[in-house]
Amino acid sequence: MCECKILILELLKYYNSKKIVTILENPLSIFMLKNWYVLYVKPKNEKKVAERLLNHKIEVYCPMVKEVKQWSDRKKTIEAPLFKSYVFVQIAELDRKKVFEVPGVVRYLFWLGKPAIVRNNEMETLKMWLSNDTVENYSLCKLESGDKVAIKYGALKDQKAEIIEVGKKRVRLVLEGMGVVLNMKIKDLV
């Protein structure tokens, strides 16, 4: 029983006070709380999978952006998924297997061996950002070897560097002005 209490106390750190009261009244309710998960889906099936999940009464969010596609004879504005091959679902832990009833769903996105959970405030920020008509241009980028970056925080703030290796949470950089190799957390870069 002691381990169960510790588990519940650890999980409480992630939820707001309303949810805490519910959990304290019924500890098993922790498994009924809905979280946002990331689903990896077949390429170019994001819209179809989102519609099918809605038909299965699963809350889903597929962020879409308008893009101008140009062919040799014309231009056309289309809606395309912001994240290729990914959709977000809000579902309780106990119901996570339901998504596999939908054709096109491949798997959940995992982080550190567990299904990745997106916080509610991050989802709200994403929805707000995409609903704002003043956003005209966007880009998603991944850090790769050879990229030039600037250090954002700390003693080496504003130093220019080149990435030589990218890990899960850290990168290895060569500081241009000093000629040294530096290991750094990803959030410290621009």
C-alpha cells in the first residue's frame, strides 16, 4: 500500500488541484484521467485517421496549416498537417488500445520508454497559435550535425558554435572562437 501512495503522490505533481481532489477521493480515478498522446499514422493519412477517430468517439486534434502549392500551370492553397504523419488524441490510459481499431494508426510516439504525453497547456498554446490569423509563415526544424547555432543562456551566452553530434537531450558543439568541444543541453541553444 505504501508504494501505491508514493505512486499517487508522484502522479499528483502533474495535475491541477481539481484533479487532485478527485484522485484523493478515488485513487483509481487516476487511470480515467484523459491525457493528450501523440499517434504516429501512415504517411498522408492524417486527415482520414482524424475523421475515423472522431467516428469512434475519440477526441482528436490534427493541426492543419494553409500552404501554397505551385504546379507548372497554377498555384493552389491547400490545408496540410503541421506535423507530417502525426495526430494528437486525448484519451484515458485504460482506453489507449482503442485507437488501433482505426485503420491508418501505426503506433504511439514514445519518450523514454513510455507513451509521450503532451501537457494540456502545450496543446492549448498550439491551438491558439494556429487559430491566430496573423501567423503567416512557419517552419519545423531539427538540429543536425553541421548546423550553426548561438548559445542562449549561461556563461557562454551569445557564443557561436557548430553542431557535431545530436543526442536525445544533449548536443556536442565546437565553439568557433575558442576551438573547444562542448556538451550542452538542447534548451540552451537558439
